[in-house]
Amino acid sequence: MWLKPEEVLLKNALKLWVTQKSSGYFILQRRRGHGDGGGRFTGRLVGALDAVLDSNARVAPFRILLQVPGSQVYSAIACGEFLSGSEVYWAVAIGATAEEINQHWEWLEQNLLHTLSVFDNKEDIVSFVKGKVKALIAEETSSKLAEQEEDPEKFREALVKFESRFNFPEAEKLITYYSCCCWKGKVPRQGWLYLSINHLCFYSFFLGKELKLIIPWVEVQKLERTSNVFMTDTVRVTTPNKERDFSTFLNIAEAFRIMEQLADVTLRRLLDNEVFELDPGLQDPTQITKRDLEARAQNEFFRAFFRLPRKEKLHEVVDCSLWTPFSRCHTAGRMYTSDSYICFASKENGCCNVIIPLREVISIEKMEDTSLLPNPIIVSIRSKMAFQFIELKDRDTLVENLLQRLKEVNSSNLVHCNNLQDKNQNSPAFGSMCMLGDSEPAHLGAEASQGKEGSECGKESSYLLNAEALRSDFHQSGMAGFDFGKSREQIKESLWDDHFVEYGRTVCMFRTEKIRKLVAMGIPESLRGKLWLLFSDAVTDLASHPGYYMHLVEASMGKCCMATEEIERDLHRSLPEHPAFQSETGIAALRRVLTAYAHRNPKIGYCQKFGDHSVAQIEHMRYKHRIRVLQGHEDTTKQNVLRVVIPDVSILPEDLEELYDLFKREHLLRCYWDAPGAAAERHDPSRPYAEQYRIDAQQFARLYRLLSPWTCGDHTDVLAHRTFRLLDDNMDRLIEFKGLASCLDVMYNGEMNEKIKLLYKLHIPPALTENERDSQSLLKNPLLSTSRPLVIGKANGDAVDYQKQLKQMLKDIAKEKDTKMEKELPKMSQREFIQFCKTLYSMFHEDPEENDLYQAIATVTTLLLQIGEVGQRSISLGSGSDEFTEDLQPEASASEQDAVFTDTVKAPHKDSQPSPVTEGDWTVSFEHILASLLTEQSLVNFFEKPLELKPKLENAKVNQYSLKANGTSCQSRGEHTKPNMQQ
């Protein structure tokens, strides 16, 4: 890759570099000890030092220098990598091979060498070359996201290292990187932490020892900042298999924040697609940058701290001071402004927080700037309160932006605000300001019943009346006869009233630590609903979405589904300790809330204990603990899948669990680097547990190569696709985990007849397609001949009479078949039989008993070819009987062979005409093949030898990533060392 020209003192580097090419202005050099076969001692020493110390030259052993005539100073303008790739003098090396550096050399010769001879001044030469090289660098990075980073050149170097060390496809975008230590037991390993869109990777190379970790974000169960005996601040990454600690970050807070964001975004994108639609800017993972994640983290902190709606977007964060009347001074803190809110948080935690919805704001004005009140503004709200902010930087721009957003909020809610002003004077629960005073809600019903025009207002008033009836029912049934309770309530009400006088009564009140103490002492029942509306900011949601709940209730009522049935069963046993929900009024209210929520969120629906939580609490817990929630859901899915599959297979439960992890990971690998739409179709949470994850033919072929005991060389992929077509019962080109598990169970744990039956099915339709039916004939093979005798002499002098063996085996198989009454398999044609034989020959390759197996399969194939020819002659001549005759003694050798198999050939009716002999008449049945294979002990031993799935699973966990990456990466990237996956 091209480098930004940098001065290099060549005098001290002559012993470390070897000049390979030179011209009047440029020199191409190679690092000693790289690419020279390790010839001399100096080269070996330099190469060893580079390897042990992980030198920059270990990755980029080639460079091109610009020579300034008459000077000992050279400028490195290009460098090339060899194999693993890294930096030479500074961190901007992208070349992968020596050929790449030669391409740069050729470009210089063709485009610059002749032009430089025109210049007389050496400074002009350097300036011209620098300009050209910088233009080339800008052209290379113009279409890349590296230019969006703070230091594009450093990022380009890190990107090259990341790609060369982990061999991911180009679609695996690197977000950022950090220098840190990874603790391996009690030993820290210094290295580099790479955070990409799908993985957390760590690489360390020190004193000749290499450590390489790849942890997918979807397998992260917990991220936390903790400490150990040696370090006070570490980042702990917990996966199902292991815990990893990382420490000694330059900025651990930033690193942890980015890790949290990447884990959250990846989990939502891959496992929670519906909720992820809330972040359209992060839908395309290739466009995500560190800056986007930091902005998202700041937005989430802002919304979580002030408990604001998810749609709120943070715009400005400004240091300022707020006048707090209760302390009679200005409190230092920060102002946060978003689409619909102005918020303030004191620097001293818990001292004072303020939330001002813009819909409550009347005006925002600038005051005169004085020495006592520098850069002040006044925010006036509807409850005749005003907030004074001072020490605001860039006050004019801030006020202009706030006024613009205030105008947008007022214009979007103008009609609704006018309606609310009329009916909220006596409605403290639904007022835009939600005033907390001494006014009794008894006027609510009268107000709701007067002056209403239209059905909408009538319906809304009915819900207000229902809410008031529920409150009245609670007070009458729950508080009657408890005089001491009334006195306690009066005390609590008095304390809250005193607090409201000092700190405010509306949603814009000053929120201090005193509120926490009052809540801990107890909230009076008369204020419980109103305070919940204030502190959850539900009052603003009610004002911003008029009639939303009413429409939800109307849409959900009268509809029957599984959720409503569960709700009805739990209504009378929910909240038994709460008197308000033991009457029909309370039960009806609870029914409306639960049914409306289930209708609004059909994916969640309803579960027990929903009645104990508010919708806001549920959503907040789900948002705050998303990693734990989603991983818990995935664990539940996994356990249910295993519970369904375990009874049907003989694979050990622990092996089956690892197999499921590999199956799911194969699905996720497609989500990582392929088109997101196609991969999302393979994950459907609404389907049964065992069918939620599905894979296509290519994914199945990769798993087959990793896990199948039937290795057939180049023929393995062919066999894998046939197996996929056999398992794809519904022809949707996707299979579930149960299909893979059942197939491997037969291969590893099945009896010989089950394995042969599986092989047989793989060589007849639908597994075998028309274009795979090779027309070659096995009769051309010298080992195979239909004229070979059916009595074979052995080396020890014994003879095996295959006529008697096959006759008895066929009779036994026929009896067993009649007993089981299984569906008869279609017979195999000659072309299909040829493919069957090819598979058997490829399976025996490199087996310790290869010669014996080849001889045995040659004998069996000869027998089966003779069986097919006997059947073909019998059908063509129209002879034979429907019943088998044991005492038939033919004279000719061909007739002797026919007598063995006459019972298995279906003879035509006596009145029918002889059919012409065609290629399609040659057939052989599964029973023929099985009986023939059973005559050879070496074949029986091969198919009945015990097989272990565990080693294959362990190997697959290591190589699954490499197999996928090698299949998706471009050929121009060359071959790289496969990364090991450790967790």
C-alpha cells in the first residue's frame, strides 16, 4: 500500500535491509531474514528478532524509498507485506505479497520516473512525489470508512493487521481497536483488542508465543467492569464456556462503552429483529462507525437517566448552572436538550434534576449579561414557574435551536393542547401540567359528562369514569375501619404537600434526594396514581398520544387468542392482596390493560405476573437487561429443541448440545457476511422451537464436511447436497436442526442396515437428480465382470458359495420385511447403481484396510451387476413364476445364477407380451445390495466399527470460521493462516 512520505535515516538501516531494485530516484528494499531462505547468520538473526519481538518489519518486509540526490535522507513512500502483514516504519501497510510491492514499483516507473527528470530542484522532486502519493492514498480511502476515523492512517494499519491475523471476509467491518492485556490465568498477555461488527478479537505475539481469540458478540452473556487480585479495573467478558478479563486500557470507560454498544446492536440485529427496527441508522452493519456507537451510547444514557421515551434524540449537552430556590443558590450541572425536552442534572449526584417537556414551556428568553449572571436565559412554563440558567456557552445558537424545536412541538400539538386546556382544569390526572393539589377528583365525573361533543370524547370520559370508580372502590373497601391507617395516610399526605410547596407540583418539579426518602417512607394512596404519572413521565405520553389507549382497548376487546385465554384464567387470582382488584370494577380494568398490551405486543403476548408490573416497567427492564433477556430466551429455545430431539436420537446429550451450537453458529455466520434479508428469513421466532433456526444447502454442506464420518474426498460435497435434498421434505430448500441430528445419528450410531439404507436413499430420487446420473458403465473396470463365478476361492483354500449365502440372506430379509411392514424402497437403476458404487469407492480411500475393502466391493459389485442382468433377462423373456421354487436345478451357469434371484424378480403376467430389453429394465433392490454387502466381512467391519462424534465436534468448533471465511473471501486476498477460535 502507499504510505504518506516520511523521512528515513538509511545509514543505520543498511544491515537490516537489502536493496533489490534501484533507479535514479527510487529504491526497493527487502528486510533481511524474510524471503531469503534463512541463508546467512545475519538474516537469520534479524528474522528471529523480528519474530520474537513482533517487529513492524515482521509484517511488512518490503518498502520503496524515494532517494533525494545528494542526501543521506530517504522517504519511505510505499511498503508491501509478505504473508501476515504489518508496518515497516509507520503504521500504514496494506500489501499482502511481494507481487504487490512490485506493482507499486511498476507504477512509479511508468508514471513518475520520466517526469522527475524534468525537475532541476530536489525539493521540487520531493514535493511532486509527495503530492502524487498523497493523491493515491486519498483515492484508495475515498470509498472506505477509514477516512471517517480520527486518524485514518493509523486505522488503515490496524485494519490490515486485523484482516491478515483473523482472515475474516471483507464484510467483517472493524469498528475500533485498543491496546490492552488479556489475562490467561494469572499471566497477562499484552496485545491488541479488535472490536468488529460481529466479533471481539484479541491478538498477542510476544517472545514467539501467539495468542488469538475470537468471541462472537452473540455468545456474550455478560459484560461488566470488575477487578481482580492484580488489577483494580478490568473488563470481564462472559460466554457460555469461559470468562475473559481485559485490562490496562488507556481509556477503559470508552472501550467498555463501545463493547456494550456492539454487543447490544449485534444481539438486536440477529436475535431481536422487531425491536431493532427502532434504530434504522444501525440496520446496515457495514455503515456503523465508532462515532455512531458513541452517539448512541450517549443517547441511551440520556434517555435512561431521565427516563424519557426511546424516540428522544439528544441534540446538545451544555455546562451551566441552574437557580435552585430551595437552596437559594445556583447549582452547577449540565443542560441536556432533545427533540421534546430540556433536562438538567447537577454535577453532584442526586443534588438536583429537572425535566421540562417543551409542551409545558411558554417562552425561552435571553436575559441581560452581567458579571453576576453571565449568559443567562429564562425558561417559563405553564404552571407560572420559571427556570434561570446561567454560564451557557454559545447561548445564542442554543436559544435559537430551542425556539425552533419549541415551535415544532407547539405546531404538532396545537389542536390537542387547546382541547386539554378546556378539560384539564379539574382533571389532575390527565392535565398537561399534572398539578398536584388539594382539589378533589369528585368533579371529574361532572366535568367529563358536560360539554362533550362526539363519540371520541364520550368514550374517553367513560374511561376516566372507570378509573375514578376503581379509585373510589379501593378507598371504600381497602381503608374502611382502619382509623390508624387514616392517620398514617394524613401524615404522609402532609409531608408530600410540604415537599410540593418547596420543590414544585408539576412534572417540572425539582427532583432531589429528598424525594427518594419520601418514597421510601411511603406514598399516600390518594397520590399514588398521580405521582406515578409524574415520575414515569407517562403524563407527557398521555398528552402526546391522545386516545391511544382507548383505541387499543377497542381494537383488542372481543378478540379471542391464546393470550386472552391465559389472561382470563389469571384475572381472579392476580394481585390477591390488593383490594381494588377483587371487585368486578378492578378486574375489568386489569383485563383491559393486559389485553391491550398483549394486542400491542403480540410477540410478547402475556405471561403470569404481568399484572404485577406496569407496561413501562416491563419495557424498561427489557431495554436495560437486553443481553441477559435475549440470551435467556436463546437458552430456553436451545433447551426446548434438545428436549424434542433427544428422545429420537442416540447421540449423547452433551454432544447434541454442541451440535446445536454449531448449527446455530452456521446460521449466524450467514447473517454476519451475507445479505441481511436472506439470512433473516431463516430465523423465525414464531415457529416451533425446533424449527426456528434453519440452514440452506451451502451451510449444510459446510457442516457435513466438518462432521460427517463418510469422507469421500472431492465427492464429499456431492454427497452433502444429496443428503440435503433427502432431508428437505417440504422442498423449501431449508432444513431444521432435527434433520441434521437424525442424519448424523444414523451415520455414527446406526446399525449396518440403517447406514446402507441411508446410502441407498442418497442414490435414488429425490436425493439423486437427473444431471447427476452418470452414463459411465462400471463394466469397463477390470475388477468388475459379470462373467466372474459366484463361488470364490480364498487364499487358505476355503471356498465361499455366494449362491447359498445370498439365497438364505434374501429369504431372511424378506421375512423381516414382512414382519415390519415397512414401505418398500424404489429399485435402483443401473445409472443410479453406478453412482452408488462411486460413493463406496470414495469412502474407502485412505482407510487402513483400503486394499481389502476395494477387493470386497469389487466382488459385491460383480454380484449385484449379475443380479441386475438376471432380472433384466427374466423380464424381457416373460418367464418365471410369482412363487419362488427352491428345487430348481438349471444346467447352464447363467441359469444357475438366475435360480438364485428368481424369487426377487417380479415376473409379468402369463398373457402379457415380452417387453423389449431397455436400459431402464436393469434394476437392483435395497435387499439385494444389503445381502451382497453382508457376504464380505471387511465391509461389515467397516460399517459396524464404532465411531466417535466428539472429536469431529471439537475440530468443527476450531475450523468452522475458517471454512466459512475461506469460502466467502475474495481470491485476490490470497491464502492466509486459519485463525483458531478460543472461548
